[in-house]
Amino acid sequence: MSIRQFTLFLIITGLLYTIGYIFTIPLFMLQYEYINDTNDTYGTTGSILPLLIGVIVTHIAEKTRRTFNSSNKTSYK
């Protein structure tokens, strides 16, 4: 994974989590809850949907960039 891909992944994921908090969309919110009573343990995590969308968008963008760059190479003879 290149720096460009990682940066795009962070931006997309961050934007989706931010949208989730601004508009209160539970599917896009990172929620963490941990309750430890004396003997009981309870834990829950938030949505990983923004992470999955970030990976998919990054993959599609990289494929598109590679296809676009390879099709625009012309030889000047």
C-alpha cells in the first residue's frame, strides 16, 4: 500500500465517521462501550462499515488511476 492509497483511505474513513457523528448515523459512528461490574464483563464496538467503504473506494481509485495512466501513455516517434 502506497502513501497515496493510505492517505486516501484515512481521508475517506475519517469523512464517513465525521458524517456519522454530525448527522447521527449509527452505521457510520464509532461507538465503544465497556462495562465492568464486579464479575460481569460487557463490551461492544462500533461500526466498521466506514473502514470497509474506505478500503473499497481506495481500491477502485487506484485501479482507475492505473488504468487511466496506462491508457494515456503514447509514444512520440
